Amino acid sequence: MTVNPAPPPVDALLLDLDDTLYDVPAMKAQVAANIQAYMVKYLGVPQEEVYDLCFKCVGWVHADVRCYMQYGTTMAGLVAQGYKIDADHWHAEVHHSLQYEQYLRWDAKLRSMLQRIPLPKYIFTNADRKHARICLDLLGVADCFQGVVAFEDVQAAAAARGWARHGRPVVCKPEHQAYLLALEATGLHPARTGWFDDSTRNVAAGKRLGMFTVLVGRIGVEGAGADVQLASIHDMPAALPWLFEGGHYPFPDRLIAEAV
């Protein structure tokens, strides 16, 4: 756990969902298997080419390859390469087919921790809204968040602005535009927002916008662009006690005072 000793001017939190609020290796592995099965069954990708097009699981560790690394999600990469994918069908097969109850349980510790943070909290996920709702309900924390920015919200907003373009028709994290749309949807200011994610690329994208960034699930990662690294989301009270002590610090007066 790495800690930034100077409390930043945070007055709201934006958190990723999968592998950030919870970490269930078996569920991650099943999602990976579902993606590979989808590619073979519905996209006609030969089994021997699946590895190179998406990612695989080595034990319980994701080894990110072409689509995931370049485009943020495997689906985004496949669509960018010309595969025709109905997003609702993809989410139904990859996520909604999961036996969620086998993987996720009510997390009393997480719920109590979130309730003790006196700041607005929002979810920002590349997954769709149904998946987010199921996960948050099973974890018992749905009512701890003021809102959810999910896949379909970002796509609709991006399409309305003409941001979905040839070569990258799916707008998602870690693309700059996806963050702008999430901030707009939630009404948050990046310089006053704490951003939590398990992906170094997603954390770095938030950092470039001026967010206070927290990498969740890994520590000791060089060049992650994170202000704080947590082994688990449950380490927040120890690493970020100021979030639980009355909330935000004034902005920007405190920064000006400290600089004098």
C-alpha cells in the first residue's frame, strides 16, 4: 500500500466496478472463457486465433494482448477491426450468462466503508448497466452510489457528439472522451475527483485529466501514474483516512495556502 501524505482537494469519488470493488478470480476467468467462446461461435474466429485477438488467463492472471491493450475492451477492439457485434447480444452472452450468485456475496465490510465516506460516489464502468446493477445488488452496495455511468450511457453520449468514429467506433475507458462524458454525466470536476481503477492505463488516463488517482489490486507498480496504490479496495481507511474524516478539503484555497 502506497500513500500520498498530502490530502488532495477531493469532494467526490468515481470508481470502476469489476476487479476494483470486488476481486473474484474465478469470475474473471469465466468472463474470459465466455469472450473466447463468443468469438468462435458468433464471429467465426478460428480457435487458434482467439488468443492473439483478445486476452487469456494464465492461472488467475490476465495476460493482456492486442484488442484489450489497444482499445480498452476486447469488444471495442473487435469492432474497430471490422467485426459486426450487437452490443446487447455481446453483454448478454459474456456477462449476463454468468451464475453471479456463485461469485458475488454481500460485502458488509465494503458497504460499511462506503457509507462512512461523506462524499458523493459514482460508478464508471465499461460494462453495461444490467451487469453493474446485478453486481452492486449482490455486493449490497447499490444504494451507496449516487449513480452509474455504464457502457450504453457513454455510447449514446458519444454518438450524440459525433465522437464515435471510423477505426474506434466504441468509446470506452481509457479513451479521453469516455472520461469527459462520465464527468459530464455525473457533474464532477476532475481536479476535485478521486478516481479508483484496477487498470494502470485507466488510472493514467484519469491522472492526465487532473484526477486524484488510486490503483486498486496491485502495489509496487512502477510508472502506474497513481497517487496511491492499494492491494484491495478494503485498504481505503488505512491509506486514505482523510476521506473518512469529514470529507473534502477546500479547493483551491488550501493549495494556495500551502504554496505560500
